[in-house]
Amino acid sequence: MTTTLPPADRRAIDPGKGQFAQLSELPADQPVTMLNLLRFREVADYSDAVDLTPEEPISGAEAYRVYSRAALPHLEKAGAEVVFHGDCGPTVIGPVDEQWDTMLLVRYPNPTAFRTMITSPDYQALARHRTAAVADSRLIATLV
């Protein structure tokens, strides 16, 4: 697990203002594959989701596993599939302080399927595990 973090202004957990709207620029009738780069917290931070707080502290990686298990039915309902999931090695080209713990590729049938899934109240409730888990992330839409 990576412990070095970039400056706060380069860390992201949720979409910034206007970023989510950029999905409408993608072709509506084509699959979209979301590239997820994730850096986990040493200890998951449930301060914004007190009702989900485990009895004992857990790592960010474990909180992400809880999130992943709960999110799987939502992915299936959206017609999405995990294309690849694996641990990351060192960054060969890029800022030295931008190291990632894991990478995930998830293909959705179209941008609307992704948008519908992540805006559903049930998904948003469970996504608080992801927020507790992640110290930094990138989510990049690709047309692969």
C-alpha cells in the first residue's frame, strides 16, 4: 500500500464540478470503459459514514473490498463487466508521488448505463465504503 500522497490539490476521490457532465460528450451508443486508479488509505476513514463504521478499524484496501462486493449486483444490473483488476507496480513515467495501489477496468454498455448506476440512491449509499477506502483516485472514461 502506498503511503506517500501528492499535494491535496492533486488528490481526488469524487468528481469535481463539471466533470460528471463530460460524460454527455461521449457517443451515447458505444460502450465506455472506465479506468480506475486507486490509492488506499492506511486505515479506512468512515467519519462521513458513521452508520457504516466497522466495529474494529479496517484498512482502506479492506473497505474497498467491502465496497466491491456490494457494488457487484449494481454492475450486473447496469450490464457492466470487470475487464481487468490488478495491483499496480511503480510509476515508470509520471510524478514520483503519484503511485497507485490497484487498477480496475470496468466496461459499461454505454455512458448512460454508468451514469444511471452511480446516481441511484442504493449505489450512492454503498459507495460511502469507497470514499472511506480511497486516499486518492483517478476515473478516466475510455472508448475501448
